[in-house]
Amino acid sequence: MKKFLKFSLGLLIASSLFVSCSDDDNEMPSLSVNNGVVIENGATVAITASELNVVDTDTEDIDIVYTVTVATENGIIANVNDVTTAIDQFTQADVAASKIVYVHNGSQTLTDEFSFSVTDGDNVLTGIFNISIGEKQISFFYVLNEGSFGGTGAVTMINRNDELTNNYFAAANGIPLGELPQSMAVNDDYAFIAVTTGSGAGYVEVVTKSDFTHHATIDGFSYPREITLVGDKAYVANGNGVTGTYPNQVKQNNEIYVIDLNTMATTGQISVGAGPEKMVVSNDKLYVANSGGWSNDDKTVTVIDTETDQVIETISVKSCPKDMVVDANGDVWVYCAGVTSYDENWNVVGIDDAGISKINTANSEVTSYGLTNLSTSGIKNIAINKAKDVVYFMSDAVYAMNITDTTLPTSKFIDATFYGIDVNPVSDNLWLCEAADATTAGTVYVYDNAGTEQKSFTVGYFPNSTIFSY
């Protein structure tokens, strides 16, 4: 409970006022205690006389009646005998007997309040009762493991007690997840996993979040890569950026599929650049990183209006954008992996025009910073802290850059590179995925925001990201 006590600082003692007595013999009551309460997210707490108390020398507690004049917004005031039904009246006797409770609805909110009047039958006081709510805590950490050809893709589930279950999907469903899952997203009810198979006929696996059992399969994709949820829609980035076979491949633009989450059906396609990867939302606009895919030569971000699902504009950035985050100002930071050159054996011989491009979403102006010495093998190479004012990215190490900085940092935040990087939105810890090879289990390392390792977990093959679920 200690972590939530900080929210109690500065609780307001509600101001009170009274009307004149209609009976000269009836003493004026006093609002002697109005301290508010501190509660964990999603919990229920009793409002007792230690938090709310009216003293009246000539009126019994049962005759001191509170009326809720403005209800709470993020929960309800209820009687302990029925915590599902909101009430608008109670007595001081109810409070003294710990019968009145506040039930938080689990929303990501830090405060709530209700206004009240209280009367002894003749006199009236008014006040505001304040409620401080602790941050919603992460219940499950899902590590998405790409695996390799042959069906070793998997999900690792880690609960808040650090208890780990590898092959969580297989344990729940009796069959493996499949080949090469690329991304995962969760909402209150379901988890969505974009799976790119070796044959190219990918799909989105939908599982019920409570037990991870199969709910639906959304198919019809050629090469699904990333999935992003926006309200009652999902957007799936699809396409490998080329047509034909090597060495006669030709660049091909691809598409974003729109999924209705009420029916789990595809409702539309939006044409974008080649090889779309990461998507983020800022100010009701979907930003799509067009990486080029196997064509290795796109350098654009497509902007889509999420209300109309129409393309608004296309913005040029550094080459092969693959990952993105949104900062506290709503600006989009794009990690661009650069154009990779290979020899005849597909060994990397050079990377050109790599960098980070910052898109000012107010005017679409772009500021770019060049990256050199790239040694990361994954495509999930950028993350942002809880306050959204520090960007973490990888090149030859992990670096931390304040969003107000005008040059890239030179000092290393963590002197290592990883296959994927994410930030816990509650604790601010970094979760860093390390991939070994197709037959060696990967590792997820957890670092605090000072760059100190806290713990690690052995997970599946080629872990690429961690998804945080409330």
C-alpha cells in the first residue's frame, strides 16, 4: 500500500457551508472529518468515520443524512451489502459501521470525488469528498517469440509475481501458435497475434485474454507484420514490399487492412508504401512506417485519418523506417534502419541512410538524425519512457535521448544491443529481448530507468517484444 500513499498528499479538506437553523434549540452540526481516501486501482474501500464524520451534539448518527449531489465518475458509492449498485443517500450511522464503500471501476485514473450535502433535519452542510487512486498495475507480461520455420513461434506469459509459462498459447489450446508471429496487441477482452508464415499466407490469431483460448482466426493476408488497435477497429500492416522472385524482384506497394473488432471481419484496405511495419496513433491519425520490406528502398510514412480510413499525406523520412513511438507532444519518432547492402551470400556489407526522423505532427515537418555503427538485428529498436519525454533507441548500444535534445547522445545508456525493446508503462522499467538462434532459448532482461539490470527471464526462440496487459 506504500506506493499509493503518495497520492494522499495534498488531499483537499472540503469546504463547507450551512444554512440558518430553523429551530433555535437544534445545535449546528460540524463536519469534523473529511480526509478522503486512498485506494488501489480497481479496488473497493470503506469510507469510515476516520475519513468522513459529522458531529452533532443533539442528533443521533442515524438521523444525520448524507445526499450525494454530484456522483463519482470513475466508480460508485455503494452499500457493502450490494457493491454493484450506486446509492445517493446514507447516514452517519452507516459510515460509523463501515457500511459505505467506494468501488473503483479499474480505469486508468488517479483521482475521483463526489459532492454531498448533509443534514440533521434542520441544518445543512455541503462538502466534497476526495478519492486518490493508485496507478493501474500490469497483471500480465506477454513476450512474443518469433521462433523459426517449422512452427516454433510462441508466447511466454509472465504474471506480476514473476511466475513464467512458456508456450502459453500451446498450453491453453493444445496446438502450437505457428510460424513467425511478428506482433501482438491486447484490449480488455482479447489478444491479437499477427502471424507471418513461411509460405506467406499469414493470419491474425485472436484469443480470449482471460484464459488465452482460441476465439477467432482472421485470414486473407499475404504477409501480416504489425497490428494496432484503435477503438473498435484493428489495423494490420500487410505486404513484403516486392513482387516476383530474387533476383528479379520488383518493388511493390502494399496495404493496411481494417478489421471490425465486433465481427472480427475485414472491412477495408488502405494502400500505403512498400513493406509497412510499425503503426502508431497520434491526434486521431495513424502513422505507418513503410520499411520497403524485401525491396529495401522505401523511405516514407503514410498518414491515415482513423475516422475516415483515408490517406491524408505521405511524409519522407530516412531510409527503411521500421519502428515508431509517440512523445508527450504527440510528435512521432521514426527509427529508420537504412538501406542494407548484401553480398552474393546475403552477408551484410553496408548500411546507408539509417537514422531517426522526428515528425512534428502539427505541421508534418521532419527533423532527422543520422545513425552509424548499427549492430542490431531486430526491427523493434525504439521505445519511449512512461512520461514520454525520453526516447530509447539502439544502434551499437542502447541510448537515451530527451525529446528536447537537438543532437543524438554519445554516452551509452546500456552497453549492449538487443532484438527488441519496450518500456513498462507503469514501472518505467525497460524490457529488452535478447535472441540467440533457432535452437537456443532467448532471454528477456529487465532494467530500471537508471540503466541497472533488475532481473531476467528465459523465454522462447527469437523473442522480439513484450506486451503489457492490465
